[in-house]
Amino acid sequence: MIQEFGVEHAYDNHFEPHEPAEKDYVLHYTAAGCLARVTHVGGADADAGDSGEVMELPRLADYPRRPGLVTYLFSLGEERFFLALDERVLAPAGFAYESVNWLRRAEPQHLLFAAATGSQLDRWYRANRFCGRCGARTELASRSREVVCPECASIVYPRICPGVICAVTSCRGDDERIVLTRYAGRTTALWALVAGFTEIGEPLEDTVRREVMEEVGLSVRNLRFYKSQPWSFTDTLLVGFWCEVDGDPTITVDRSELKEARWFSRSEIPLERTGDHASLTGEMIERFRLMGRAAWE
């Protein structure tokens, strides 16, 4: 998955008031995306882009003019990453703004993770330039990662939205099947699992039951936690669950959310996710295709 790139790039998000050195990465974002240099470019479809893209992110030394407002983000092994909060910067030669979603299959993986995580923090910083309580202009805390209001002392921390990925299965003897869905409103959409955000006051297990019922009209039982994943593309902490259909397996599709949904046997599962090394969804689908019920036992 996107956050799994080995100990040589161990993620450390402990905040320190560092100043960037020439060799440090300094990320910048606009509505068009992340400042990056991409080579070996494949298809430009955000859902089904070809693999093969190789990306570079700018270091401080690359900028023809040093950005004015820079804050420390995190480190990956020995490499440090900063964020330029300037509205505009002079882009280094050869760099352009690329959609972070479009870069989802780019390599190296640790730079993709940095670009995605940096975009989440950039959105948060920019969304909290003014206090939501009194309207005063906020400031960055000097010793920790938070936004503070100098007028009313309100404190805002980075936003993380919990959500679930639900692998709904039916395994009776050799008949092992899984529910796959495709989202509505997308010209190209990969097959995916049932997913959704957790509501206020709702345990994760209830989110699974509600989302599965809302999207495909099924009751489920025997929920089993698989693993979690930070998914910065939507400010989400995803929690993966395996579960089994309980009762009638007839699918009723919520057409406002989904274009289609149906049961797939292991041999019928499309191979479009075999190269998806970024997402929890892709990992769970491929795990079931290869292992069936043994995927969670």
C-alpha cells in the first residue's frame, strides 16, 4: 500500500521548527495539483492511469527564488520535507503542477506518499487561515503542528476523517464470492469494494453495516478487522473489514452512489487491480482473488 515503502524511508511526523536546507524537499500545491517533474508518462486517467510514471519533487535548491512561508512537514528516513504556503512560487525548470490523484501509480513510492500526505496538510493549512470561531487571521504554532487564533485562543489540529473499506463475501464450500462495485458519475471507474465515511457517534462496525446496506442492500455478519491505511487523497484514515453476507444475497444497488454492483467468483474478478500497490481496496481484492476465505482466516 502507499504507506509501505520499507525501513530506509521510515515515516517520522514529529514536528520540529526546522529551517529547510538546500537539499531538503519543499512541496508546493495549487488547485492544479502538486509541483512535480514526471517522466515516462502513461495514460492521464486518474482512475486507471498506466504504470510507469517516474516522479521527482522539488528541493529548495531547485527553486529560482526561495519561497517566503515554509513550514516543516515530516521526514522519510534521512529525507526531510517542507511545505511552501505561498500562494505562488517561481516553479523550477522542468517542474509543473500535476494532479495528485493522477500520480497514484507513480514511483518511487515514498515520494508519492510524500506528495499525497503533503497535499492533505496543505489543504488543512489553507482551509484554516481564519478562525472559525471569531474570524481573526490564524497563526502557525511555533513548536507543534497546529493552527492557533491569537485573538480567542482557538486551536485547530489536522483533520482526519475515518472511513471503512468493506469486503462483503459469501464462502460456502468451493463457492467463494465477493461483492465488487463501480462508482456512478465516472467515465472510467475501477471495480472497488463497498466504502464510506463514519458518521458522528458511529462505531466503525456500525459504519460497515450501514454502508453495505445503503449501497448494495445486504446484511452482513462476522466482521473481521484486516488493517488500516492513511488515504490522504480524501483526508481519510481507512479501516478495512472482511464480512460475510447474512441472509438473502440479492444485491440492491444504490444508483445515486454506484453505477453497478455484483457478486464475483474468484475466477471472475477483473485483473485490473493486480498492479495496484497503493490502495487498501486493491490489496484486499487481490488477496481474495488469490486466497479466497484464507485471506482473513
